[in-house]
Amino acid sequence: MIMWRSVESWCALWMHRHRSTINFAFLVVAYIFYLLVGAGIFSAVELPYEKELRDELKAIRRDFLSNHTCVSDAHLDNLLARALEASNYGVSVLGNNNTSHNWDFVSSLFFASTVLTTTGYGHTVPLSDEGKGFCIFFSLLGIPVTLFFLSTCVERLVNLLSRRPVSYFHRRWAMSKSRLALIHATVLAIIIAVLFIFIPSWIFVNLEKKWNFLDSLYFCFISLTTIGLGDYVPGETHSKGASPHPHLYRLAITVYLLLGLVCVLVVMETCCELPQMRRFRQRFYQENQLAETADHISPPDPQMVITSVSEQAETLRHNGTSIPYIPPSGSATCGVKAGTTHK
């Protein structure tokens, strides 16, 4: 019995000392499980559609060869292979009678923005060896600069849109700062989602005739999260004749993607700074990381405390409310003793 208690106490002590490591191991297992579940769901949902599309293409190919006996199977394969290869480079065999190009200045600007923000739709890629080499050099220098630029913009916006409002309403309403920060992050996320996902989705539905609302919502989310699958790209399925200003349309999309990405990063940074998220992350930190985090937390500035108290006193004075004076316990004791001595 004594042996069992000693083993049990040793196990409890070991788990307490290695609690962050155990939590991290559970996190890794949970992430792998989530990844496997996602893969299984994607496979179960998409595989039947893939088989249906394959059968449809085989039937179309068979009907074409039977109706055009002058075309051999090998020649059709060569044509389709070349057409698919060109399509992978952003050149389509459909509608080539128009005068639009994938590498005019505005389209190149859109491509450069998707490269530097690592969105990378993949619908337009460099064709030449010189272009591929320059893309490597351009990305090698541009992506770190873009990350630095985005982090600077996000830091300024987080300070303006998150930290200052939370501090102001915390002093104004005397509400718990953690609760107030959670409410602010929720409201900010809803506003950004409406302005940069739902409203643009409705706009794309009206501009892209082949898109429904789900397609537009899917494009906005995939783009602003820098996933960039490339299956939906504005202007590619857009009717060229229906748009009087295709270059302005592409330029507006470029500006939208950059601004939307910054706003999404602001929301993510605001959520990461929540006290609830900080406490949750500390469950997975090692002990030395916790010590370093504690060292970086500076004590409250006395000047800020004095300023806050003086502001409250000024507010009460402005409202005509007097603040009762309550002497410290030491002063009260001295006063009593002094009165006793006087008597």
C-alpha cells in the first residue's frame, strides 16, 4: 500500500513538472487527428464528383471521335495535351479572339501582389526561363519586405483599433479588461467580415456572371487567408465584353486583396492578444519560456496610475461631486494619540 502511494505521488509529481510537454503532445495528436478527419471528409465528398467528371469526359471524347472519324486518337491527345499545358500557364484556347493579355502591366501588378503576399493563385505563371529566374529573385527579396511592411501596418492598426479603445472603455466603464477585450475582438471580427467578405461577395456575384454567392464567398475567404487555390480568379471567367474597364477592375481587386489581408491580420493579432488566448497558450509553453514571458511583462507605470486617478478626480470635480477624505490608519492613530495627550 505504501509502495502504491509512493508510485502514485511520483506520477503526479512527474505529470506536474512535465505538464506543458504533455499538453503539447496532446496538441500534436489533436492536430494530426484534425488533419486526417479533414482529409477523410474531402475524399468522401469530392471523390464521387471526380469520378462523375472523368466518366463525362470519356463520353465526350468517345462521341467526338465517333462523329469526326478524320481525327485520329493520337492527334486528339496531342491537341488536348498542348491545350492543357497552355492552360496551366494561363493561356486558354477558348476566346483567343480578344485582345487581352495575361502579362500587361495591370495583370503583372496583380501577379506581383499575389506572389509577395504568398497568395499565389497559380492561374498565371512565368513562361520564360528569364521570368522564372526573376520570380525567384523578386520573391526572395520581396516576401521578407512584405512581411515587415504588413507587420508594421498591423501593429499601428492594432494599437489604433484595439488597444486604445479597450483601454479607453476600461477606464470609462470600469469593466473587466479581459471581458471587454473579448467583446471588442468579436465586434471587430464581425465588422471586418461584413466589410471585406460578405459585401465584396455580393459585388462579385453581380460582376462575375458565372459565380453564385457561395463561389464569391469562397473566393474572398480563400484569398484573404492567402490560401489562393486559383480555381476562382476574378476577370478570368469575367466576360471581357461586359466590362468596359477590365484593367481598372483588376487594379481594384489588387487593392482589395491588400487591404483585406491587412484587416484580417489585424483581427488575428487582436485575437492573439486576448488574455484568454495568452493563458491558453501558456499551457503549451516550457518552464523557461514562461520565465522569459514573465520577464518581458513590465510592471505598471506609476505615472499612468497617477494620471488615471487625477483624471477620475477631475471628472468628479466637473460633475460637482466631492471626494470624502479618509485618512490612513497610521494618521488616524496619531490623531487619536495627539488628542489624548492634549486632554
